[in-house]
Amino acid sequence: MAMDTLSIFVDESGRFQHPDNDSRFYILGMVFHDQDSDISALVADLERSESELGLENHCFHAGPLIRKEKGYEILSRSFRGRILSRMMAFVSRVDFRYHCLSVDKKFIDSAAQIVEHLRAALLAFIDSHRDSLATIAHIKVYYDCGQSPVTNILQKTFVDALGPSVEFKQGVRPSRYRLFQVADLVCTLHLIELRLAYGMPMTQSEIRFFGGPRDFKRNILRKIKGKEI
């Protein structure tokens, strides 16, 4: 991580609810990017390719895309697959790394424990990379404050661990940052990967979209796993 400014884009998947039969896992995804690495041309290519599909000012959102929900309700499986293909092409060309923290709510007793597990996992991740993080002059954290417990975890843990080198960007909107949308994507893919690892089936919408576990792992997951840290 030899760089002047490191951007960290953070998104989440799950709810701070316990018990929660509909959402067993809570995931916090982080995308790391060296700001000296200019991605503006790659962003322009992505936006041009989306424009060719008739999508102007498109904010990619993986979950609704897969489930044919908000913003994608009238689009066919084939068309939604073309949208994902363009985002995956962007992901393959951009130099970034990612890491996901997860909590299995089956083994916790309260919402407060979800917070503590995430805080401990984030601190452990920072500690394991402390030497390289300490060489970075500026660290900018991008989070849209979608869930206040996450905001509190990020601010307390990063500041306590790394001090004044950390800046929290204000007014973050997913539509403004393509790498924030990548964080959304890695959260969604990691959730499916995690459920499969625990022997849980894919949902019917995931099967219809990806074609089943084997196709998902071969055609989607393996294309992004090389960027995981």
C-alpha cells in the first residue's frame, strides 16, 4: 500500500436485527483504491457502454438487479445480465482490492453483539495491515451513513487505530462514486458465496439470474476473487 492517499469505499448487506430469520448474515464490504491511480477513463468507458443500453446516469445496485426490484422491474433477465457484464468488465480493469467482514447472527444473542463483532473484526483487519497503513499519508473513508451503527463503528475504529490520517467524506451518495457501487457488488456476491459455503441454497431469483451455484462460481465469483485481501 505504498501511496499518498487511500480511498476506502464501504457498503453493507444485512440488518442490525436479532433474531432475524430473513437475514442470517451481516456483511461489511470495503473497497480499497489508490487515488493516484486515475480511473476516469475507465468510468467514462463504463458510462458509454451503459448509455448504449439506454441507461443514462445509472447507479448500479446489485441486489435489486438480481431480484428484478426497484429500478429494474421491467427489465428482462437477458438485459439485466448485460448490465452486470458491463459492471464486471469495469471491475476487471480497475486496480482495487476488497475485503468483507461478516457476522453469522446464528451465533450471537443481540443486535449489540453484531456491533461488537464487526468492531472487533475491523480492528483485527487494521492490525493485520497496520505496517502498510501507517505509511499512507491520507486515508479517506466513503460511507453513505445508511446505517448509524456502521457510521459509529467506522469512525471510532479507524480513528482510534490510525488517528488523524483518517478523513470521513461527508454527503456521500452511491450515484457519485463508481467504486461505491463496486462495494455494493462485492457485498452482494460475498453474501451468496457465504451462504453456499454454509450449505445454504441460492434463492430462486439468484438461480434464475446466475443459473445455479456452479455457474455463479465459474462465471462471476472467480472473476473478482483475485482482488480480495
